[in-house]
Amino acid sequence: MEVLQQIDGELLIAIQQLVVAEWLTPVMKFITMLGDGGYLWIAICLLLLVFRKTRRLGIICSLSLLLSYIACNLILKPTIDRIRPWIIFNEVCAFLPHPGDASFPSGHAANFMSPSWAFYISTLPVKTGEMIKNENLPSLGWRGESVSRSFTHRFGLFAVIMAVLVGFSRLYLGMHFPSDVIGGLLLGLICATITHAVIRKIEDNRGVIGERKRV
């Protein structure tokens, strides 16, 4: 573990030495602020839940965010209790105060990626065999009303890209080891995929997303 941590630390130092610039620091601080406390995605989820046509997206994104928060902040961080990188490596420059919690996995990365990926995969064309009247469907509301797939799908892709940038900003600012960010992003992907799969299973059983094929 010490060898892996040494490699992790040296990689972070190399990243900072390569990309840190005076003009870029405020940009990275703004990007990382987008992931603070999950507030941005909480607001987006609430907005999605207000409208019936986007309620399904709101439900999936909200549950994904909740699952990643529980897994990351309440289970993994306290259990693993990894020390922040600048405490171990003097060469690491920390541009922000100590967040007060453990380093692994990155909460910013996990809790931004989870609803972002949930949003993205929820707007992909879907197939559910005989449960769906049409093979390719746009993004669906809870009762099956279609919303603009072109907009929602592009927004989902943009959100996923932003999640990666939020994760990178944590490296730039010295808040996490690279493995913390990678672990956070993977955790977000897993939580979103699980949530989406469970919702789809419920929909298949209830026939919510389409009409059952008549025989």
C-alpha cells in the first residue's frame, strides 16, 4: 500500500507541476465549487421533479445522488479514512482549506458523476423486449410522455464531461490523490447504473414505460 500511495503522490505532484498556472487556478476553483455539497445537482433534481414530463429523470437522478452520497460519504470515507495528499507530501500544493473528511473516494467526483451519468443513460434509446411498444424511445416522463431527447441527451453528455472536469479540479487544487478521483468517478458510475437498472426493472414489471404487447 505504501508503494501505491507513493506512486499516487508522485503522480499528483507531476500533474500539479505540469498544469498549475495563475490564470487557471480561479477557473479550477469555480469548477470544483460546482460540486460542493451536491447543491447544484440537488437544485437540478428538484427542478426535474416539478414537471411531470421530466419527473422520471428527477427520480432517477435524485436516487442516484442519494446512493452515491451514502456509499461515499457515509460508508467508504469513514471506513477507509485516507489522509489528504498534502499532509503526506510536502510538494503537493493545497489551494483550498482542509475539507474536514477523508480523502478516498472523492465526494465531489462521485456525487457529481452519479446524477450526471444517470441523466445521460436515462436519455438513451432503450429496448425492453415485449414491454415497449416501440424499440427506440426518447427520454420518458414517469407516465410515458416524451420530452425533447436532443436537449436532454446533450445536457446529459455535458454533465458527464463536467463531472470529469470537477474530478480533475480536485487534483489541480491538491485535494485528492488521482486514485481518489478515479474511485469517486467509478463509484458514481456504479451507483447511477444500479439505480437506473432498478427503476427500469420496476417499470418493466408495472408496464409504466410502454404498453404490454398484446397476444
